[in-house]
Amino acid sequence: YWFIFCFTASCGFCLCEVDGVDYRKNFSNWWKNEMKTIKYPSKGTIFEYFVKETRLEEWSAAVEEIAYSSDTPMGDVTVPT
């Protein structure tokens, strides 16, 4: 899993949406169709998962939600890392 995670991250994290085409989603769909040996969950893209031990976990399970007010200037927001 680690090699696949690193490879897809290095190729796909730089992709974005341009002129209404979501290249990251396109890459994710292509990758899921090509790499049948890796069992990705059907929900979301491959970029919404990371490797935890010997399985894929959602990033949302590892990242805490940050509560902030949109009235607060971004320079005053502290994001725990």
C-alpha cells in the first residue's frame, strides 16, 4: 500500500480542476479501473484515503475538524499540526 499511496500522491496531488474538468477525479477514476489489485472504497476519490497499517483509512478519520468563524482573519487562525 505504501508504494501505491506515494506514487498516486506524487502524480495526483498536483492535479486540479481547469475549465470545468476535474483532472484529480479523472486520474482517480482511471487509477481505480487500472489497479484492480488495490481495493479502494467506492466512496470518494483515491486522494481521500491514506495508509494505516495494512488498510486504507479516510483522511477525515485522522484530521480533526477545526471550528472557526469566517469573521476571523486567516492570519489569526491557528491550525494544529
